[in-house]
Amino acid sequence: MELKCVRVWLMLMLMFISFEGWMIEGCLDEERSALLQLKHFFNDPYSLLDWVEGDRNLSYCCQWTRIQCNNMTDRVTSISLSDARKYESGEWNLNVSLFSPFQELETLYLGGNLIADCVENEGFEKLSHLSNLKSLYLYDNMFNDSRILSALSEHLSLKYLDLSYNQFRELNHFNELVSLSNLEALFMGGNEINKIVFSKGGTSLRKLNWLHLWNVSISDGSSLLQTLGSLPSLNYVELWYCNISGRLPIHGLSVFQNLTRLYIFETVFHNNIFQMLGDMTSLQSIIIWDSNFDDVLFDQG
């Protein structure tokens, strides 16, 4: 019995020593190497100063700026590379497969880097195996077609997606996103969008509860209401610096069965939206600031 206890004790000690050694080693070699490779492309001289090769302490990437890791596994869970590329480097194509080694990645910030597209066959579809990826920030880049959205549609784990201030021109592109069944928040402001519609047959964005549209001009307000009204969980809509035109049904807002918060800032409606608010029985909070509403273009039907 005593011999058995000694063996168990020795085994526990060996496991502890092994674990301690692994923790001192820090982040995985594969992930550390991938981060150093990414640094060649995100080349702002002041952003990633401590991303260096060196001794064990210097190369512990979980302590690097813009990196967060799982405390138990030391795997990278968050990478923040927003505004990490020299503006003088100009537009470029991103090789998304460089992020493939980060098996536990949950949050990825890539905003403000003048990314125009992805390297051919190395787009966001290459990360569809990252089942923990919940938040993706791609704002303030140069994406301008539906290919990226088609690739993103494979990321079923996404809950938060920021595509604001790119160069999308039509949100038929929205149809590429309907498969994101877990998406809860979508930021699409600052794009050259004039119409938002879903394909016939509805949408699978059944968990989307927060939609932010910033600085867009919608030419068909009626279609916008029908589209947003088809989102069963939508309870928070923000319209900032928008221009909403087209004939709106006088009871057009009645489609919003669950909307609790409506924030409108410096937005022009070519209708008197106040006549429509009475249909929004679920509304709990409304802020309308410095916006313009006309009394014309109402459809009384």
C-alpha cells in the first residue's frame, strides 16, 4: 500500500514538473511562429515592438501587446491587429490562412489596415475550422465585393461582425450572410449601400438582435423595413447619419415585434416617422437627435 502511494506521489510530482516547464515555455511554438510571420505584413514600426524572437521570456507571446491567451492552455484567444500596418504601404491582399494555427482564437481585430481583398484561395474560408471564433472586426478596410461575405458565411460560430467603412455598394451582399445562424450583432455602416434586401425565402439570421447602420443612403425605405422586420430577434437598431427615402407604409414599423431600442442620430427621413412609432408596442427606449423628418411620401394603404 505504501509503495503504491509513493508511486502515485512520484507520478503527480512528474506531472507537476512537466506542467511547470510547459508553462514557462509559454505559448505554442506554432502560434509564436505564426505571430512573427504576421508581423512582416502588419508593419507599423510602433505597433508590435515586443513581438520578437529571443530567449524564453521575450518569446512568451501571451505577454505580448495585442495578444490574449487562455490561462489554462496558453493558446492564443485574441489577436488585435487594428491599425497595425503602415499607411504608406497602401492597399494589399491578406493571406488569411496565416491565422490557421490559432485553434482557440475567439476574437480577431483587423480594422484600419487598407486590406483590399484576400490572396486567391487563401480567404476567410480557410478559417472555417476555427469553431471558437466569435468576434471579427474588419472595419475601415477596402473590401468591395461579395466574395469575402461568401467566405464569411462559413463561419457559423460568429456572433459579432463589424464590416463598417469598407466599399460594399449593394447589400444583395446581405444574402451571403444569412447562414450565420449565431450572429447577434452586425455593423454595416459607412458603405455605399442604397438597398438592403434578403433573397426570397427569408433569413436564417434568427439571433441577430443588434444592427448598426452608419452613414448610408437607403433609396427604398419600404424594402428596408420589410427586411429588418423579417429578423425575429432584432431589438436594437441604430441609424447614424443616414438618408432614408422612398414611400413608407404608414404602419410600416408594425413589423418590428421585438424592437426595444431605436437610436436615430442626424438621419434624414423623407417621411414623418413619428406617425409610425405608435405601432411599436415593444419599444422601451428611443433617442432621436438632430434628425429631419418630412410629412410627405406616405402610403396610406
